[in-house]
Amino acid sequence: MLTGIDLVNAMDVIPGTFGRRGHDYREDIARFTSSTYDLPVTGVQLRSIENALRQRELTWAQKRVVTEQVARAREALLREFKNWGVSSGSDSQADAVLRQVLAQQVDPAV
């Protein structure tokens, strides 16, 4: 049962926030790597590496969320096109609409 609780805790992670819960070893990655490969680092260097790892994880998480949202929006567009009977059977229509919407998000003048 304890293993199950550990696994549940390990799955409940916040990107960029490292902690010692369950089987979440992200907080120790830099230190473990330094020790394993005998790579000496100062405390300042270790904190800098840990901060870089947190930032990289946050960036990946943000990209993953955006990618998932765009995929859901695309699927919704394809469903609506099918309901409206305007789909030619090609996904290019949904892609064109998404490109236009995303371009407006970046540059409202588009």
C-alpha cells in the first residue's frame, strides 16, 4: 500500500517545483549527476544547474500544454466542419483556421 501512495505522490508534481515526495527525484538530479560522474561543483554552481533544470522543465510543460490545447482546438474544428457539412475530408481547412487564429493571438493586426 505504501508503494501505491508513493506512486500517487510522484505523479502529482508541479513543473519546475522540485520536492521530495514519493518517487520524485528531480530535486537530486544535479547532485546525483555530479557525484556519479565525479564532476566537482560549488554550491553556487549546483544551485545554478538546479535553477536551469527547473526553468527547462517549466518551458517544456508550457509547450506541452499549448500543444495539447491546439490539438483539442483542431479536433473541435474538424467536428464542427463535419457537423456543418463544409469539410472536404481534408484537415487543411482546420489547420488554416488555426494558423489564422494563432497569428491573431501573436499579432492582433493580422
